[in-house]
Amino acid sequence: MRPHQTMAGAMALCIVAFFSPHSAAIAQGAPPYFGGPKTVKLGDGIYSFTKQNARNIFIVTDEGVIATDPISPDAAADYMAEIRKVTDKPVKYLVYSHQHWDHVRGGQIFKDAGATVLSHQACMTYFHRDPNPDVVLPDQTFEGPRFDLELGGKTLELYHFGRNHGDCLIVMRIPEINAIFLVDLVTPYGVSGGSGLINDFYPTDWIRSLKEIEAMEFDYMIGGHGPPKAPHWAVTERREYLEALMVAVKSEMDSGTTPGDIAGAIRLPKFQHLWNYDRLLARNAERIRAYYILGW
Amino acid sequence: MKTPSLILSLSLAVAGCSTTQEPASSGPATPFGSLGAMTTNIGDGLYTVSAGGARTVFLVGDEGVLVGDPISTPAAEQILGEIRKVTNKPIRYVVYSHSHWDHIRGGQVFKEEGAEIWSQENCLAHIYRNPNPEVAYPDRSYTQKQVLDVGNATVELLYHGPNHSDCSTHMYFPNHKIVHIVDTVQPYAVSGAGGRMNDSYPKLFVDSLQMLEDEVPFERMIPGHGGPIAPRDAVINRRKYQQALLDAVKAEIDKGTPFGKIPDAVSLPKFKDLRGYDQYLAANAQRILIYYTIGW
Ligand SMILES: [Zn+2]
Ligand SMILES: [Zn+2]
């Protein structure tokens, strides 16, 4: 082993304070949702449940229940109990929003109850490549941009916009309440949160997908983290924040700012009201800088 | 101020800061990395060149020349100049180590010389989805293994699964028992730059290096930054560091250490002599924590 060496000159210019040891939330964070009950009724037979800083939805129909992200084994048990408070109907489907473990662990209890586990086909690569004992493999998948899941006269519309946050995320639209269940692509009212590292996001595809989502018909969104309802414009706000961030980082790079100073130099006054702006803007900017350098 | 050399200098510094690997401390140290190309003759037709903040290789055979990463347009011109100092044979092949722009810009320079560009097939999605005017599209791709011959001199392109990226080629030179590994292993260093392990696959990383060690009888490695050459042990050491990091973070999670405190709680005294240990260990641990949280 070689003796310890000091970093080369170039490194001295690099951001060293990128990572804060005190960040509390790790997953795609949002303003933590402390208020309110864990289950909220959003419409006739339509509910949202939250636990462990994650959120999902469930839909009760005459023929059974459509559940979504189980979150974790612990949360899933609680989730099932909440469903049982409002219906005795069997859970027929468990729909995964995407493959990340902070949303899809704990499906076994639903599988044992006879539910069909469903995800986009593109998630299978990840489930097979990096298995997690708490993650139940999907029984059914769909390919392509849309699949309508129908049960008991209700429809859950599933939309896939390709690569954005991973490449298998589905946006779920509930026509009865004209709302969408939108996980991780938008955490309302904040900058890209949690660790601020913009985990597993492809910035340009993210913006493209948000534009496509903005064009959808819906009155409000139910986030995979955060409050049960946020207005349509929360999607627009996130998209505009990302666009402004990309422009700012690029122009800072083009103006010849010392590389290590770029992330810290970014200011987006139009967005300074966003939750975590002060704490995480520089980290968001650093991720965007990596995009311009690596193409990732 | 906008002289080409300034632009080049800045781009070098940026590349060095933002890849997962920092420029190593060898090579001409300037605040902006190594300026100008520096070639090392390994022997038997194999050369390695440091240019544009990164390192590449070229192999001269009886019938032509094979080049690794073009790095950037100005670097590729310098590399071509270095090749022309030792041979007038045609450039037959360029092989992209992976898809990141800090290594694969400038391929056009060699394409105009008649070279055929190769990459592992998973790179195509990244390169096509995120086009960069300076990145030439690969002409050919392979899945697991491809042998290229330039006349009594061969290289094996080997894919051992996701590690630093999901399309990294290990270029093995059987005559020399040398493997060229870009970014996945920086000899005797932790995962550097911001320590964020951009675009890496934390757990599969270990499997990939293990596969390389098991299947390829290499004795030395040439890295993609710094260098020029390190013993086989550098790969083994990097794999062990990654595994130790995974184990240490997992142990803290299992112990119930609050997530915000885990990165600082991790300590790996066995690896304290690695370059960047003090500066980046916590950031590396943070990235591993995200892996355990979301599976990315
Ligand atoms: Zn996610
Ligand atoms: Zn790279």
C-alpha cells in the first residue's frame, strides 16, 4: 500500500463540502409531512396512506382493492390494516410506482392475500440484477407508454414516460378524482431533496417527462413523499426550477468560474422560497455540473 | 481570455473534479491537471498517454493501431500526434471505455483517420439518448467479449457487468498481461472527486471486479486518470475497500444508528492510507447509504 498522499493541485479546487453529514432524509425528500392522519380520503373509495416519509394510494371497488407501493414490510402491515378499516374486499392488485426500495419493499403481505403484483416491464432488470429479500417480484408487467388497470368499474391509468427517475417509473392517474399519483419526479414545494444528490435522475429526461406530465389532465397531484394534495402547478414549478438550474450551471461553467466554485456560486432568487433551497441548492447544482461533464 | 489553452485548462480541471475519480498525483501537476500529452512506452507496442485530464492507451500492431478513449477533441489531436511519433500505420480501432464525456469526446479525430469505434452495447443507449456534438457514435458494439486484432497484437474487450457505469469495458492486453480499467479503479484511492460515486452500482461493483480477478490473468493495470501503471493488487484493494464500505454502512444501519449520523460514523482503519480517505470516506459512505435505502 502506498503512503498517504495529498490530493493533486486540481483537487484543491474541487468542492469538498458537497456532502453534509447531517442530512436527515435520504430518500427523495420532501417537506416532511407531519400533520394529518396517515390515511386520507380523497374521493369515493379513493385514499392515500403515508408512513416512513413515503406515501401511496389505494382504490376500493366493488370487486376488490388496488393497492400501490407497499413502502416497507412494517409500513405494509400498517397499510393493510388501514385498508381493512374501510373495506373487507380482497386486495387484487399491488402496483409498484418504480423499483426503488424506499417504495416497494414489503409486498409479501399483499401477495399472500392473493394480490397480483404489477410494475412496468423495465423494472425487471433491476429486480433481477440486485434482488432484495423484502421486494416481491412482479407477477405481471406492461410495456409501452400506457396501461389501463380496470377493476370493479374503476380504472387506474398507468403512464410510462421512459427514462427520468430510473427508467421504469409509472405515473398513475385516477380519473374519478382527476388526480395523479406522482412519485419522486416531483416532491411539492421543495428543491430536489433528501440528500440533494438527485439520486438516480437523468436531468434532461426528467425535464422532458415533466413537460409531458404537465400536459396531462389533472387537478392535483399526490406525491410519493409529502402532502396528500399539491396543485398542478407544483409540477410546473419543479420543471422550471430544474430548467433554471441547468441554465445557471451551464452559464457559470461557460463563464470560466473555477470548477470548485461553480456549485456554490449558483443563485436562483426566483426559487428561494422552495423548501431546502439554502441547504441543498449547491448539491443539486453539483449534480447538474456532473451532467454537463459526464453526460450522466 | 478565451484562448484555446485556457478553455482546455478549465475543461481539464472540471473533468478532474467531477468524475468519480480524481486525477492521480503523478504526472505533471498543475492546478489544471496535466497539460499537453505525455506518453509512456509500456513495451511490445503498447503505449499509454496522459492528455486532457485523463489517460488512454494505444496498441501498435503489424497492420495498424488500436486506441482507447479519445478523451476530448484537443486531447485526441495530441494523442494522434503521439501515435504518429512512433508509427505511420493506420488507426484501425477506437474503443470507448464507457459512456462518460470526460473520456469519449473527440472520436471524430480518429474516425477521419478511418478508425472504427467500438463500445460495450449498453453505452449506446446513453450516447444516443444524450447526444453530445463532440461524441462520435460507436460503429460497432459487443455484449460480453470481443477480440480486436491489429496484426500480431490483440486486445480483449471484456464486460464484467455494472461497476462505475453499466457499460464499462475492461481492455485486456494478453501479451502484456495488462488490463486498462477506467474510473472503476483509481489505484490505492477511495472513490474520489466529490466522493459521490456518480453513476456507479455500489454492490455490483464488487461482483464486477471479482469477476475480472477470477477470469483474467492480468498482472498490472493502467487507470483512466493518473497512473501510468499499478500492480494487480490495486484492483484487489479497491474491491476490498468497496466491500468493507458496504459492510460498514450496513452494520451501522443494523445497529440503528440514525441515518444522518451514519456517514460520519463509518471508519475503515485498514484503508486509512488510501488517497482521499480523510476527505471522501464520509461521502462514499453517504452514497452507500443511499444504495441501501433505494437500491440505486
Ligand atoms: Zn425513487
Ligand atoms: Zn466515468
